[in-house]
Amino acid sequence: MLPDLLRPGLRLVICGSAAGAVSAARGAYYAGPGNKFWDILHRIGLTPRRFRPEEYSLLLDLGIGLTDLCKTAFGADADLPRDGYDLPGLRARLAAVAPRLLAFNGKAAASRWLGAHAPRFGWWEGAPPVMVMPSTSGLACRSWQEAPWFDLARRLA
């Protein structure tokens, strides 16, 4: 749905489940009106200002990449096909770029990657180390916590 924003030497790759409907329509990551992604990246100091979704490619200059675990469908996690999650594809993409850290934007993609039914927010051992973050989606507002995002920024400092 959306092209990967990846290259070798990244300090961080953020992986979501799949593009949301608005993001797919606009061709830009985290473009839904209630999504907190661009706001929180700026608030934790990973971007110098609040980027617009269409400016997502500017993240590469900051050493940050973006991808999704499901590249064949878009929409809410509950609506994605069970066979749409491409673990081998994500492993290959990560091996090609070797990021310092991997963060999952939400528990749905993280649970597939980690093999944990309901992973806890926070750091998980791995190569690269994995951070499970609260989803920035407007649909996940009940479980929103910003503290793990600040923890991510501290680890990158």
C-alpha cells in the first residue's frame, strides 16, 4: 500500500500493522485525522517540527525509517486478512538495512513479530532490540500512553 521508507544505517525503523484507509488514500504514513504519530514524534524530539504526513520521506534524513507488516491490505487491524502479515518479508527488509532499533507502533504487529499474544509495552530483546509502543491510531485512544514514546527517544539519544 505504502512504499517502505528504508535504507541502510538507520538508527530506528518504526513498523505498523498496515496503512490505514486515510493513509492509503493519501499515499502518506499516519495520515488519519486522529492519529498522534506526527505530534508525538515532534514532542519527544525525534523531529525538529511537526511534519505533515506527506513529508514522511524527511524522516530518512533523521535516521528514521517506516514500514508495515502487512503490505497487501489497508485498514484497521481487525479488518486485515490473517495471512496478510508478511514476517519473512519484514525480516528480509530489516536484514537489508540493519537498523539500530525496531519499534512497533501498536501491539497488533508486535504480537505477530514476537509471537506473544498480548505483548507488554516496552523493550524486548532481539537483534535489533525491539520496542513495543502504544498505537498512535485514533482507534486506539483508550490505550494511549506517551511514556513509552519518551523512553524510545531517550534510548535513541
